[in-house]
Amino acid sequence: MAGSRTRFLKTVRHEQPDRVPLDLWARPEIIRQLKARLGTDDIETALGVDFAKVELAERVPDFERKAEEPRGGDWPGSSRRYIWHDERTFEDAWGVVQRVGEDGKLVQWVSGPFVDGGEVNAYAWPSEASLVDPAGLALRVDELKARDRVVCAEVTMPFKRAWHMRGLENLLCDMIVDRDFVDALYDRIYAFETARAERCARAGVDCVMVVGDIAMEDRLLFRPELFRSLDVPRLRELIRRARGAKPDVMMFYHSDGDVSAAMDDLIEVGFDIINPIQPECMDPEEVKRRWGDRITLWGTISVRTTLPTGSPASVRAAVQDRIRRCGRDGGLVIAPANVIMYDTPIDNVLAMFEAAREFEG
């Protein structure tokens, strides 16, 4: 059997791998249950996960002097620091305020530094100098590669950062009536995330993941021509810089919802992989038919229906049908279509991985 790196390379080259590559995105509650069920902390190996993620840290000293570690063992789920306004309300280094739900799990946006307007260039922005490689980032990447993992690193889609800072409705209105403000905001955010992508690529990651939703379940959040004028040129430059640092780096784009109206643009600027192909609103088989010779589909397994409400048998059938219909000539990574939520039966999670590993046909 081929290793993960060979498997992934064949997949993105649209060659038939020995089996479809596998990835896992899951809540901490699910991770804990998997460790208990599988009897190991190395659940990735036990499940057959082919990918590992590294993070390029950011350090903002003025912010960190006021910040504390995350409160609670499960949430927010990373080592990032926050300014806590009260027991459930917190602020990040970008001035974005969010609130933990009463259930202690789900998070809601509250506010951002530009909700009432303001001068973009007067704001105390995190700069490229705020990006600090975690100790031995390149060494960590090499170690993971030596373990035959495909190494990925995330950057934030600037539209997501922008609406968190300005407010979604405000930003969507600005796109129509105050383009200068949006351009100034985007220029700042894109500069930071482009630098992050470039440094991750220079550290040797195999895949840079640009993560942030631009769509609802029936259309984009804004007119396609706005995406083409605001984001496409800047995304093209982000990819150019990343590939300038590492010419063979794979570029991955994540958005929930129906991104069909942006697919040609995403492919044209240089994305190799589209995630998650949310099956409630995008037919993976149709995506494979229309664009499958130019992109790899990554995800496609519903976290709203298949995984939480199905049986292990129905999950297995859905996964194997997806591979049969969309995995021909590579171009498919099986993964949940978003983070697996805490109320998903563990037997269903295991069935997804078992079905993919055992698929024949």
C-alpha cells in the first residue's frame, strides 16, 4: 500500500491512488471519544488520516499584555490568547469580540473595531512582524513529512476577517456604497494573510489552506462581480507569493455553501483543491463532472445528515457511493464537510473511515 504522501500526490495529479486520502475535522469532544474508543492518542494513524496541520503563530505584544489563556478545556480549542470581557465574552488580537453560547460550545460574533466606521490606516494593525514561526516550524514540517504525513497550514480568508472587524451587513453594504473603505480594509488584511501564506510555504508545507466562507446555501454572499474585482486579484497575488516560496505548494480553498458561481474564478487564480463541496447545496457528482479535471474535491460527507443522523451502515454506503461516483482518476479526498459536532455518534465517525479504507471497486 502506498504511503500518505504518494497517495495525495497521485490524487491531486488526477491519477488513481491506492485508496482515497482521508482527513478529519472534529470537535474536542469527538476527539476525546475517538481516543477512548481506539485506545490511543494517535487516532490519525489508527483512522488512516493522511494529513497533519501546523500553525504559524502571531504575536502582538500590546494585546498579549492584556490577554489570558483560553478559559475551559474544550474551548476555544487552541493555545491562542484572548482578552476576556466576562466569563463568556472574549476579544482577539484583531479587536473582534465573540461570545460563547450558553451551552459552552457554540460561539457567536458580537462586535469588531470598525462596526461604527473609523479610519482604517489609523488602526493599530497586526503587521507582518507579528508573524513568528513557532519554535522550529520548518523542523516540525520535516518531522511530519518523515512520518509520511501531508503537511497543511491555514490562513484566514480576508473576507472573513473583514466582516468580523466591520460586521457582515456593514461590509456587504460597504461593497456597494464605500468601495474605498473596503479596498483599504482588504489591503491591510490581505497583506497580512499573504505574508502568512508565503512563510508557511517557505517552511515547506505541502498545502496552504485559505479558510473562510463566501457563500450561503443557494448563492454567494455578494455578487460574483464583486468577488472578481475585490478578491480575485488579491488571491492571485497571495498564491503567486506562496508559490514563489515553494513552487509545488498545493493551494486549498474552503467555503461552506454553494460556491458554484465562484468556481471558475477560484480555479483560474490557482486553487488546486476546493473544500468542502457541502452536499446539501452542491452536488459532488456534478462538481466532479464540471470541474473535476482541474480541481480536487476535499470533504463532501455531510455533518448535518449523513454523520449525525445516519446509521453506521448508511454512512458506509454513502461514503462508498461517493468514492465510486467522484473518486475515479483521483481528485477526491474524503472528509467531513465541516467540523464533526459533539453529538455525532462515534460509530458513524468510525464507519466513515472504515468504509473509505476498505473500498474496492
